[in-house]
Amino acid sequence: MFTGIVEAIGTVVEVIPTGANLTFWIDAPISPDLKPDQSLAHDGACLTVEDVQGSRHRVTAVRETLDKTILGTWQPGHRVNLERSMMLGGRIDGHLVQGHVDTTGTCSQLIAADGSWEMTCIFPTQFSHLVIEKGSICINGVSLTAFSVEEDRLTVAIIPYTWTHTTLSSLRTGRPVNLEFDLLGKYVARLR
């Protein structure tokens, strides 16, 4: 379980095809503190740390993860938002995030908004019932608040701190993003 508050930015240094899976070596400032078998969110996708060597850690994404996320597009040099799993008893500064990406969306507009930024994201309409005005959304592992919600799109505001401490500042129009819809909203929708 995560909170969507990015702890560090890592860089993909190696991508290794392993059958239907992809194994990644990631260089990150938090890598030396990791241990094998820990859960770590990578752009919002929970992956298990398999090995740690110096400032690098290794993870593998299986076919299901590659089908539902942008991880299959990663190449060496790609920057990744990282978050270690939350500790019980700690603050939840973002919202409850499982690290189970629901689908990908597309950044359709990114504009400067007088000191902050606004990003509009298009997503498959089958998920429209999971997004509400002022509701939580996790985009590439970052907890954000949705507004201007429509059937197939939403907009989020990005404050300067989040802009400079995550990879959202490197997004461009037309690029895919990982989306995880609000956990509580998914359970409420399931009860209908």
C-alpha cells in the first residue's frame, strides 16, 4: 500500500527481456536502502525488489503489468517516480494507493497556470464511473486531485513542489501515463 507521495526519482539503466517479462535495473538514491522482497512503486506500479547492487536495484514486470501500464515503453534513461510502501501508523499525505495500475491514459494538454501547471488526461470511458470531481487519482505514482471531470477526461493541478520533485515536469502532450483510480471509489462502485 502506498500514498502517492513520490519519495525519489530513479533512472532506468538497463532493460532485459526475460521471456514475456521485462527486467529493469534502476539507479536511484534510495536503492542502497532497499532489500530484496520489498514492494516499491515505480511510476505507480508496485514491483518487488529482486536485487540491490550499490545505487541500483532490480525489478521485473510480468505480462499483466506490461499490458496495463507504460512500463513496456521504458528504455535506458527513462526517469521513474519511486515510493516505498507506507508504514502503518504513519501519515497518509496523499491517498490510499495500491500500486495496481488500472489502465493507461494520455496527457492531452499540459499548460502553465501562473505558477502551477494543469494537465488534462484522456482515459478509456469504461473507467468514467471511478472518477469524481475533487476525487483522488494516481498518475504515474503521484497522488493528485481531479477536476473538470468528463466522460473520458479529467484535469489535475500540479503545484510547483510536485512539479520539481516528480517526473511530471518531463511529460509532454501525447505521452501515455499510468492511472490508478481511487481505491475507495472502486469498492463503492462494486457495491452498486
